[in-house]
Amino acid sequence: MLSISPKAIYVLVICAVFTLLAMVPVVRADSVTYTFTGTSNALGGDGLSLAFQYTTSGFIEPNPASFFLRLLASQLDSCTNCQVSSTLPAIAFSEQGPTFGDQIQFNDYTGHGSVFAFRLGAFEAPGTYFSPDPWNSGTLVVSTVVTPEPTTLFLLGIGSSWLFLLVRRIAPGSARACSRPDCGPAPTAQREKSPHFMRFVVDFDSQT
């Protein structure tokens, strides 16, 4: 009968888990959050502290048109000192090319518009970006919320169930394994009570 040590079983389980992880796509980005803080302190600024947070289902895609994404205050997760209107946007994202980069225009409650400039591509990748002089100073944090793919969870679940059943089947010393007649030799006390064992003893004594 094949015997496998517990150490070999553990190694098999670890190898199988890493194999499953390598064979399937692990994660996907469910949502992207843009968190901005800044100050209207450039030439002509009104000195207000400004902030907003915006969550969307994917990265803001590049578009050559100026102010390609306008958002009302009601469309934002939160907004500090922004313009609140049902028609006029509080925030505008735009791509202005390699020279001026990706820009955010923040329209505050006084009606003043402050422009913050970040490096080109900032809207399309996770990271922390800064708006330097001579623009208004500000920080933009782009973050993603990542969850496992449904396919990954399904395959890992199937693989884990198979490994669990395999370990229970071949693990030595388990109560389930030793309940079968072919599990291994019976204990000495049990063999001595067996009719076959008693008959063998009688026949051996009669011969001697």
C-alpha cells in the first residue's frame, strides 16, 4: 500500500496553490478614486483651500478636447469650497498636451476658477501627482479598488476542494482512513480475539 508522509502532502498542497495562482488572472480594478487637495494661491488666486473626491468605474480616458469631463458638485463624492449649481460644473478635467499636461479646473463658491496642472497621463494611472509653480499648488492621488476576478475565485475554490479531499483520502492516521479493513494491520489485542488466530494457536499446540 502506498504511503505518503505528511510533509510530502503539505509540499504538494503548497505547490498546487501556487500553480493555480499562476494560471489565472488575479485581480481587476473595479473603481478608480481621484482625491484632490490644493490652494488657490497662484497669481490672481483667492487663497481658498480646495478639495474634492471623485470615484468612477474606470480611469478618465484621454481626450484632445479641452475640458473633456465636467462634473457638477452633486456628482462628486465630496467637495470643499466648490461651486454648487445644477448647471455649472464644479470640476473640469482636461488634457492639454505635453506642454501643459493634465489639468483640473476647480470652480469655487465665489465663482473663481483655479487651474492645477499635473504631468501628462496622471489621470490614467495610480499614483500621487503634484501641481507646481507657476500653477496653483495641489496634490492629486489616483487610487484603485481591486477585487479578485470571479473566475479566479471559482478556480481557487475548485482546486482547494480537490486538495482537501485528496489530503483526507491519503493522510495517514486519520480515523476515516483506518476504519477500512485494508487500512493496515490490526492491533495485537484485536488479532488475539480473532477466530483465525485462536485456531492457529490450537493447531500449533497440537503439533508440538
